[in-house]
Amino acid sequence: MTGSGLDFIREIVARDLSTNKHGGRVCTRFPPEPNGYLHIGHAKSICLNFGIAQENGGVCHLRFDDTNPTKEEVEYVDSIMNDVRWLGFDWKDKLFYASDYFEQLYDYGEDLIRAGKAYVCSLTADQIRDFRGTLTEPGRNSPHRDRSVDENLDLFRRMRSGEFPDGTHVLRAKIDMASPNLNMRDPTLFRIRKVPHHRTKDTWCIYPMYDYAHCVSDAIEGITHSICTLEFENHRPLYDWCLDQLNVPCHPQQIEFARLNLTYTVMSKRKLLQLVQDRHVWGWDDPRMPTLAGLRRRGYTPESIRRFCEKIGVAKNDSVIDIHILEETIREELNRHAPRVLAVLRPLKVVIDNYPESQVEELDAVNNPEDPSAGTRKVPFSRTIWIEQDDFREDPPKQFFRLAPGREVRLRYAYIIRCAEVVKDQETGEIIELHCTYDPATRGGSAPDGRKVKATIHWVSADHAFETDVRLLEHLFTTPDPGQIKDGAQMKETLNPRSLEVLEGCKLEPGLKSAAPGTRFQFERMGYFFVDPVDSKEGAPVFNRVVTLRDTWAKIEKSQKGGG
RNA sequence: UCCGGGGUGGUGUAAGUGGCAGCACAGCAGACUUUGGAUCUGUUAGUUCAGGUUCGAGUCCUGGCCCCGGAGCCA
């Protein structure tokens, strides 16, 4: 019953440390391809790799896997470094690029040829596919498989010098065309791509493939544990093969774990890119996106994301994490730290008939009941106030405790009021305002006669309210498993049309006018909100809802409707 | 069909050499409450199946079933 508490990867690392397998060293790496923005799935990998290094006095390298210049851009390099730093990790001076090793990778390629372990193949891409065989049938040897070392060397050098057009030759490993593992059927090591690279510019026209570049890069850097996701499991024999053939400094161990999947969102870079390109979102940093940039703009903190990654664990089972776990994690943190304020999102006017016409009182409000040191503040109260439309029902259902004709409710930190009259639009029947009376003996909200008032609602003084936009954000998709989506049309169908709702003219307590971009608040009873750092201006904050509060009433109401 | 990997409550994740199946979230019930928030208490629910070894199997053996990945000059 007394388990080690370690996940299976940390267990391997601990064992290797105890057997002194790598001379007491722990060196990991996070190897993104700069072809998109980092998302929360990458955060899992970042926390794992940097975390393991940190815990064991090791280092974690940041290495860009930039071997395919047709898809990679500096914009992505910059965003990735920014996001890793924001998440709270530091690669010190260990910043690398696979492209740093192009020359060595090329030299090792010649070594392979000299050892008779690689050859230049001049089949077309289609022919190579055809010769590869199928899952159940072995492949056939390329007619160029037995070219002499000299011929191979000559051809490989001329590939490098730009003598041949794209697609005419590739360098292939000479392994086994009959292997049941397709990755071992003479995989391509280098291909010709006459396109400039974002770092090496036009010095190269041949580029190494992932399988070859990755293991060699790991070995060059002295990585001890090369942690990647499950889809590379079939590639491990090739990872090991390459390193076994070459005279490299060390042989890292590749370990695979299950990538993160979240309900109601997509995690593939391709689909994320599609959302951006098709303008279904504002961009990579849209607060509905599962990208780190999006989560950051939504109002998630780095701590909450790290904590989330801790909670979900690391294993080899394919799994889908309920997105509510993520939401619960940010709630836990913000509950402890976010200052409370009063904000009415969908306002309904209330006139307190027996409250003196021009009177204003400054009432004491607690900033954070979870943190007494946060102190108190004053909020103005007057004869006309705004309350939430949802907090009044003309015909209250069972278990609805809030305001209704003839009923009492407590205004937080203010008074107990009773609803005396409902004013409606003559034509539409829409409720436009309420007339209430207040009990002057209940100042601050307590009833000296000891009577119980079940509900407390939030409010904002109409004369003092600060008006601004508030955005309510929901899941991007209506289906819990949009990862199954195949094409663009299907994606469009499953997108949640209500993922973004912009509420204009929300009434906030006056102090919020000076809310600084990038700060977080709890709007009492409504949720946690973040001052959007992009769209807010000095004195004109715009709020994004990070997450709602747990809403017991919403649950009751839902089950009432559902149950009939 | 071939190769690789994986199946523990609704979800996720634990149980060094076989020894009371634990934790978190969700659910349900209750307490408390000037946020239907927070907090606290209690509780429902699980080893993919069939055999075998054993005093004893989530763990070991045999066989089946189901799921995921793999035929890029992508990573």
C-alpha cells in the first residue's frame, strides 16, 4: 500500500539514478516543432520534462525540431519560447535547434553510407510507397539498394550541392524491407527540399527526417531520457537502430506516454490551425482556444496549468480528461486569491421607493472571505440599483429563493428589500423595472429581529455603476469528443455557436474602472473574470470570464427541466 | 489480416518481491453559510472475459474479446 507515488517514467528515472546508469545525470528535452502554437497538451509534456529534470537536479533542453522548412516559421519559435517561460520553466543556456546539427547529421549520413548502412534511392515517392509493401505483406528491395559506397557517396554529395531537383533522390537506411514494422523498411533519412530554412536560410537543400535527426540530436546533447508520446512507440526500434550504427556519444532511452486529450476541444495542431485560418476564432490566442496563449488570455494562471498537469498523471493508457477538471483547478486557485467585487451582467433596474431620493451610503464590503488580510472596501448604495435579471422571477419555481413579487431578499452588504411592484412594457410584456421597499433596520444585511432571508443577491448602484463589456466564454464544441472530427464541414457543424457571448453595458461597481489589464476578480455569484490584456485600455477594462462559479441552482433548475 | 501498445467505479490515476483495491474529480445525502460561492461530514460505484497456478491473483501462466497506433520524401 505504500507506493512510491511516482509515475512510471519517474520510476525509470529513479531506477537509472540508483543504478548509476548515466553517471548520476538526468537530462531531458522538450522538442517542439515550430509549426504552430503550444497547447495544453504540450504543457503536459513540458511539465513532465522540465519537472523531471528539476526534481533530479538535472537540466531540460529546449530544442526546436526544425527539420521541415516548408512548415516552420520564426513566429512559432518566438511564441513557443514565450509560452514555456510563461508556464514557469527555464532552459537556462540550453536552447538548441535540430538545424544546429545539420552538418553533423550530414557527416553521420556519409558514415552510414561508408558502413554500407545507407544508400541513395532514386525511386519516386510513389514507387517507394509501392515498394514498401503493406501492413500484412513484406516490401521489395529498391533497385538502387546495392549501389556501391562510392556511387552513394557521390550521389549524396551531389544531392547536397543542389545538383538534383526535389523528389529525385533520397538517402535511405538499409535495414529490412520485410520487417513487420514499416518504419524499419529502409526509411528515408534525407530528402531534397529546395526551400529556405527559417534559420539556415539557403545553405541547405537537403533536410534530415525526424527519425534520424531526433535520435542523433538527443545523443549529441547527452539526453538521458527522451520522453515522447505514444505514436512514436513504433519508431523506437529505428531510434535505437540509428544510434547503434553511429559513433555517437551516448544512447538515450526513448520512453513513450499517452498524450493529453480534453473533452469539448481539439488538440491537433492541424485542427487548431484550421480554426484560426477559417476564422472560427480570433487567432491562436483566442480565449476559447486550448493553446497556452489562449488560456493565458482567458485568464488561466501558469500555476493552475501546472497543477492541472500534476493532477491528471502520466501513464500509457489512452485517456480523455474531462475539461471540468481544468476548470475546477483554476477555481481552486482563484477562490483563494481573487478579490471579490459586485458586477451585474444582465441588469434589471430596481427602485427602492422608501429610500431617500438623493441619499448615498458607503457600505463596507469584504474583499476576500478566504483571505482576511485582503481587507475591506466601500461600495456606494443609493435609491436606484441594478440587480441580475436572473435574480428575479415573477412566477418563481420550486426552490427558487431569490426575489419575487412580495418576497424578501438580502442585498449583499446592504439591506433586505421586498418586491412591491413589477413594471412591464405595455406592448412586449417585458419586465423593465421593479419597485421595492427596504428595511432600514437591516443595514449591512443582518436582521435585528432574527428573521431568516434565504437568498443574498449582488447589486450595483445605478448612479455609480461603471459600464463595460464582458465576454462569456464556453466550450468551442458542442460534442465532448470533437477529436473524432474528420473534415472542415464536420468541424463547422460541431462548433458551439454560443462559445462566445459579448454582453455590452454591464454594470460594475465603480472601483473596477481602474482594474489593470491582466488582473483577476471574482464577480460574486457569477464567476471569475480576467481583464483582457489585448482589448482593455487605461480606464476601460474589458472582461473575459475565466470560469463560472459552481452553480447549485443551475443544476437544480436543469434537473427540474430534465425531469419534467 | 501483420507489428507495436493498452484495458482498475462515470472520469483520471495508484496498489516495491502475489497479502484488506486507495486517492482525486464527478454523483448522491447532510452540516454550515450575508456568494445557491467557499468549507466540513457521510455515501454510492471498479479490477475486460474464460480457464489455470496458489492458503491467497488487479498483480503470475494460457487462451479469447475490445480499444489505440502504424503503410509521409510530416513530426
